[in-house]
Amino acid sequence: FYINKSRVRMKDISDLFTGTGLGKKGYSIIGQGELEQVLSGQALDRRLILEEASGTIKYRQQRDEVKRRLENTGNDLLRLGDIISEVRERKEELQYKAERARLYLQLNQECQELESEVLSSELSRGQQELNRKREDFLQRERETDLLSQELLGLEQWLVEEENRLKEQHRQLNNLQEQEYQVQTNLNSLQGELRLSAERLKNRHERIKQCRADEEKYSRMLDRLNQDLDTNRQDFMSQEENYRQRNEECQRLQKEIAGLEHELGTMGETFTRDKSRVFDISREESQLNNQLGEKEEHLKKLVERKDRLLIRHDELKIWLDKYHSEHEALQGQIEHYQAELSAYDTSLRKMNEQKGALLEKVQHLEEEYTHLNQEGIKIKNSLLSLQEMNQNLSGYSVAVKSLMKAAASGKLKGIMGIPGEIIDVPRGLELAIDIAAGRSLENIVTDSVEHAHQAIDYLKAHKLGRVTFLPLNILKVQTVPGAILQQLDKQRAVIGLASRVVSYDTRYTKAVEYLLGRVLIVEDLDTAIHIFKAINYPLRIVSLEGDLLNASGAVSGGTKVSLSYGNSPLLRRGEEKRLLKEQKDNEIRRTSKHNELLVIRGELESLEEKIKQINQLRLESQMTLEVKNKQLNEVAAAVAAAREEMESFKNEAGEQELQMEKLQVETSNMQAQLSQMNQESQKASSQLENLKDEMEMKQRDLDIRKERFASQREQLEMKSRELDNIRKSVLQLEQVQLSYQQSVQEAHQVQGRMESENQQEKERQQELEQKIAEEQINLSRWAQEIAGLKKDYQTCNQNINDLRQKLIPKKERMEELQRQSHNLELAIARLETEQSSLEMKWKEKFSDYIDETSEMLSPGKMREYRIRIEQLQAQLEDLGLVDPESIREYEEVQERFSFLSQQYDDMLQARNTLSTLLGETENLMLKHFTHFLQLANESFNQTFKEIFDGGEACLKVESGKERLEAGVDIEVKLPGKRTQLLNLLSGGERALTCIAFIFSLLRLKPAPFCLLDEIDASLDETNLTRFARFLKAMSTSIQFIIITHRQATIEIGENIYGITMPEKGISSVLTLNLLEAESLAG
């Protein structure tokens, strides 16, 4: 819930709407059902509506809350009183236990401190020896590490050299491959140079031919007209020449195709042989690597075999040592088993004795618990009686007030109450109470002046009346001695009441005044007999409470039942009885407790003996277990050593077989490697021959292609020449031009051929330069390959030298490892002893071991051990204690203080709540009375206006508590008599309730008012009255009305109707009547 964006409680919301008419019981939002509740509800509901309108409802809520708190506080006080009594008892019990526990803890702490110093000294001495051994071990380890690093460096160097050897082998292969590539390029360049020379030769021939043709065409031009027949013959000759040349071209074309096919086949063979050479080289490299691995593995197997032989010899020495240790352990185990059997017999007897003592302890504890419970009951009863005495239970309010005022010093001279002054013997309480009656509530004062002051105090505070006995003016009449003598002679006479009770002599007058003429007898018959026999005015009372007055009047009947709450005498008698029973109970509890302590002492002594035997037995058992464990370890070590020896033997045999197998594999691999070298050389030679043959074929192919191109070109020229000759025969006029063109073409071909020859010569020079460079590169690669082969041999020699250096280093490493192993065994033994001491430390102290403490001297150790024995004896004298009792006592003490403070706070709170309750009720009554008067006037006026006359009033119910009385409605309709609301007709009742609501709205207007079909039960006449009055009220209050009645709708200013033009769809129609009238004209 939120108000102005601030989070609040629902109660704050209710308080905000209190008095506005909008609350839970509000009158500004009224539905038909709520109107029916007003009609048929209880009168108290109408009162709540009035209280809501007046704002008094918040006081009612506060009053109800205060009542709940008062009830809860009273219950809490009762429970808290019981708890405080129990806690007080528990606190006294724990105090004694806590003191013994503190002493025990102090002695035990000193004992543990001394034991810790002794044990710490032993631990330090053992730690020093262990540190020395560890230092030796670390020295060996450091030397081993240095040697290991040196070995690791040499082995890394060896691996680096081997890797370098492999890298040099790879580089040698790469250089040989590059040398082969250079040789291939050189052969290719030489082939191109030869092909270029062939091209130059062919072009020279063509140039020569062109010159001859040119000369020939010139001669033919000269003889053109003369040698036509010669030209025809020449045409035939040239045609034959053309045919021959054409056949030559076809032959060259076939030869070129054959050469190309042979070159393709040879290229595939060359590629396949080259791949085979590379595969052989790769396999050779892999085989070299495998051969190196096999040789390394063979070397490691030799080293492993040597280590196995050394370990086998060590195990033989250890087996001899373990056999002797095994026999010694078996003898010790038999000794400890005999000790355990003796301890078990003693423990069985002691446990039987312990069982008997435990049964006695259980029986005594049950009796002690029963007595303790009785003591608690007695104590609780005493506390209850003491509280009654303190609160003066059974006395009037006036007496209590006067005694409190005297205790606080407001009144002086008040000495006490007779009921609290006298002590009555047990059994006479009823008789004294009946005889004294209310006189026991009289107040004894030292003077009449102080009695006067007390009376004035009663009057001033309106506390009632009290009878006072001022000792300075009080007059008493004693019974004559003769009468007393006669009474002594009578049977069944107990005596005068003033003489059988006990009291302080200061109160003699008061006691004589009250009880001096009261005689106590055993029964009523004795009382009647004495009354007749003795002629003296006495009040005679029997033990059963029958009373015979001095006038002869007798009162009696059913035995009066007195209670501690209303009889101070009975209460004081019960208190004395309880005190006596408490004392007896304490004596019996002490006796049982002492007896219990004796038996517990015996039980503790027996348990201590059992504990000692158990400790001895546990130590023997632990020692036996340790010995058995050691025996099992020795047996396991022997078995393991034998198994290891057998394993070593089997492994040595397996290694022999592996070594032989590796040697055979190494020999086979070396033979295979030699064979692969031969195959590689053979394949390389074949590849070189094939390459040379391919180069020759390629040169032949290039020459034939060049010849074919030249022949084709000449053939084309001859073809054109024949065409020209044929045309010259047919057309002589054009022959001369044709010859000229032929001469010109021959000249052009000659120029082109010379230009191409010049270019070809330049290309030959470039090829010769490249051939010279490749020959230089080939020489350089040959030198590098020679140097690399030399480095390869040097690296191989370094590897052999490093392997020779590793042999003595590894032997020294094995020697250091043997020494380290022996030191490890010594350290393990010392660590076991140290661990045993540390375990003992943790069992006793369970904290951090101070390793920096100084070692004690032997004399100091003896002193500490003597002091430890003395402290242990004192702890045994103290017996069993409960350390938790210290904490429990502190907690109980703290809880007792806290509960006492809470009890006082709750008493103060209860008094404050009582005062607040009275003030709240007075304020409620005052506000409601004032508002009811105003509501009556408003209701009467509203009723008259609605009904055009009549009377109406609101009346509070009589015979009920003022704040819980409801409100009834009485009306007098015009022309009728006064009636209650229930006797009216339905319409009249509804309109009367509406008038009641409107009267509240007129008296306490609300910002708006919501009325939901409250006019549904009105007839037409009452509906008209309702509508008329509602119209008049609307000038000051905004009304929202939900109705189906026509008359009510007509008085509205804005009308809203809900219709459903389509199924499932609602729409709102709005009509403003003023606007509608203006529009209608």
C-alpha cells in the first residue's frame, strides 16, 4: 500500500479514511445488500456506522488492540514467572559445578602446558636428527641433480649432433638434387644452342636459294619472249620438283610424329625412373634413421641389463636382513598377545564390578531426581505463597492500598495486619479464621493519630473503609483466672485463641482484643456444654468452624472450605509446613547426594583403573598392530623382493633375446642399406642415360621441325611459282609482272632471313653466356658438396666421442642413486618415529606444534615429569567434572538477569496498558455521546423532511456495557404511533434507513456518494420522496446512482446507459439533460 508514493500499512489506509464515510463501515458507498444489512443487522452494527461517521472507530480499534496486548502480557507474565523459578533453581545447581570445573581446568591447563613442553622437547630433538639426515639426502640429491644436468647436457649435445648429422645428410641430398637440376639446365641450354646453329644453317641455304631464284627470274625475264616453250618445260620441271618437295614434307611430318611419340614415351619413363630414384633416397634416409634408433635401443638395453644385475645383488643383501627382522618381530608379537589376554581378563572382572555400581548409581539418581522434583514443587509452592503474601491476597483493596502506602513511606505508624502478625498452629486455621472473621483485616497502628491519618488517606482516595487498632488507646478485657481454671478442667478444650497462637509481644493488646475472649474446642457439643457450664461471655468455636456467640447464637453447617488466596492464616500455616518439608527434602537430598558421591567416587576410581588398563591394552594392541603391520610389511617386502628378483631375471632374459634380435635386425638393415645404395646408383645412371637420349631425340625433333617449316615455306613458294608460270603461259602480258613480283619476294625473303639470322646470332651469344654461368654454378655446387661431406664425417666422429664420455658419468649417477636410497630408508624410519610423537601431540593438544621452542635439559625434564604426576594426582582427587557447567552457569546467569529485567518491564508495560485502556474508553464514550446527540437531531430533521412530518430518534441499548451497547431506531410516522424499525413495512423501513444515511451525510458530508440500487424496494410514493430529497441534497454532495427506477433517472443531470448492439460488444450512451432540453428548444 502507498500514500503519496510512500509505502504504508493497511492500518494506515484505514486510519486515513476514518471519519470520511469511506471506510469499511462507511456510509457514502451504499449498495442494496448493505442497505439490507442496516435494516436487518444488529444494533451494534448501526453503532459502528455512527462511530465511523464520528471518527470514534479508530479509538475502538486502539482499545481492542490494547485489550489483546493486555491479555497477551498477562499470559506472558505467568509463563515468565514459571520460567524464572526454574532458571533460579538451575543457576544455584550450576554454580557449585562451575567452581569445581574451573579448578579442574586450571590444573589441567598447567598439566597440559608441562606435557606439551616435554613432548615438544622430544619432538625438537627428533627433528634435529631428521634434519641432519635430510641435509645429507639433499646434498646427495644436489650432486645427483648437478650430474643429471651434466648428463642431460651431454645427451642434449649428442642429440643435437645427431640432429645436425641428419640435417647435413638432408642438405647433402638437397645439394645433389640442385647439382642435378643445374646439369639438366646446362644440357637444355646446349641443346638449344645446337638447335640455333641448325636454324642458321637452314636460313643460309634459303638465302642462297633466294639469290639463285632471283638470278634465274632475271634471266627468265630476259628470255620471256624467246623461251615460251622452255618455260613450259620448266613449268613441268618445277611441277615435278614441287611434287618431290611435297613428298619430302610428308616424310618429315611422319618422322616428327614418330619422334614426338618416342619423346612422350621416354618422358613418362624418365618421370617414373626419377620418382623411383627419389623413393629409393627417401627409403634410404628412413632406413638410416631406423638403424640409428635400433643402435640407440640396443645401447639402452645394455645399460638396463647392467642396472638389473646391480639391483639383483642389492636385493639378495636385503633378503638376508629381512629374514632376521622377521624372526624378531614374531617373538615380540607373541609377547604382546599374552599381555592382551591378561588385560582382557582384568577388564572383564572390572566391568562386572562397574555394572553393579552403575545400577546403584542409577537407583540413587532416580531417588535424587524424585527428591529434586519434590523440592522444585515445594519451592514453586513457596514462591507462589510468598507472592500471595507480598500481594496481600485475600485482603480488601483498602487494606492493600494502606499497606503499600506505608511501605512507600506515605503513611507512618502502621504496624501490620493481624492476619500477618499471628502464627497459628497447624489444624487451628479454620477455627481462628471463623472466630476472627473480617477482624483479621484490621490494621494495627502505634497511635490513634496515625490511624486518623490513614482514615484521611482512605477518604481522599475513595478506597473504602478499614478498622484500625491503635495500641495507645486500645482497651482489652482479660478472662478472669477462675474462669481459666474452670476451662482447664473441661475435656476437649484446646484453649483461648490468644494463648494458642504465636505473635510478637508488641502486638499483645491487638491479639487480646481480637482473640482474648475466643475459646477453641474440639466440637460443637463441647462448645454447648461449656457455654452452659460457665457463666462468662465467650465466643466458642470448634475445629470444624461451628461458632457459638456470647449471646447464645450458633452458626455452622457445611465445613467451610478455605483457600490460600482468601485465608492468610491457612496460607501462613501452609508456608510453615512447606518450609519444614523443604528442609527435610534438603536433608534427604544431601544424604542421597553424599551417598551418590561416594558410589560415584568408587565408580570413578574403578573407571580410572579400567581406563588405565584400557590404555595399557590399547598401547599393547597398537604395538601389536604395529608389529603385525611391520611383520606384514617385512613379509610383503620379502615377497616383493623375491618377485622383483624373479622379474629382474625374466627381464634380463628378455633383454638378451631383444639384444640378439636387435643385432640381427641391425645387420639386415645394414645389408638392405648397402643394396639400396647400389640400386640408387644404378637408377641414377639409367636416369642420366635416358636423359641424354631424350635430349638427342629432342634435338633431332627440333631439326626436323625446322626443316619441315623450311620445306613448307619453299613448297608454298613453288606452288605460287607454278601458278605464276601457268598464268604466264595463259597470259603472257602478265608474266613479266609475275617475274618481277617473284624477284621482289625472293629479295624480301632474303632480307627477312638475314634479319632472323642476326637475331639468332644474338640468341646464341645469350645461350653461350648462360652455359658459362651454369658451368660456374655446377663447379660451386661440387665444392659445397665436398665440404658438406667433410663436415658430415667430423660430426659423426663427435657423436662417437660424446658416447664415450657418457659411460663414466652414468656409473657415478648409479652410485649416487644407491646412496640416496639408503638415506631415504633412514629418513623414513626417523619420520615414522617423529610422526608417532606428533600423533601423540595431536591426540593430547590438537593444535600447532611449536618447533621453535628450546629443548629442555635432562634435569628440567625430570622436574617437569614429577610436577605432571602431582597435577594428575590432584585432578584424580577432583574426580569427574563437567566443563560445560561453566558455560551453562554463565548462560543461565545471563538468562536469569535478562528474564528478571523482562519481567519488570512487562509489569510496567501492563500497568501502562491498563492506564491507556481507561483513557481510550473515556475518550470513546465522550466522543460518541456528543456525536450521538448531533446525529439524533440530524436524523429527526431528515426524517421529517422525507416523510413530511413525523419523528425519529436513535436510542442506545440499555442493560449492556456502555461501549458495547448498540443503537436502535425508533420512528413515528405521520398519523401513527411510535414504532421500532422492525415493525415498519418494507418500503418504510428502506426509506427510514435511507433517511438515516442521509442524516449522516448531512452531518458529515462526503466528497461524493455512491448509491447502488438502494431504491429498488421503494414503492412509488416513497420513491418520489426519495427522489425529491436526493435532488435537494445534490446541491452540496455529488451523487453517483446506479438505478433502474424512472423517477430516480429523471432527477439526474448526466445519464449513462449501457447497451449491447452486437453480441459480446457493449457500448455506453451518454445524455446530459440540460443540453438535451436546450437542444429540444
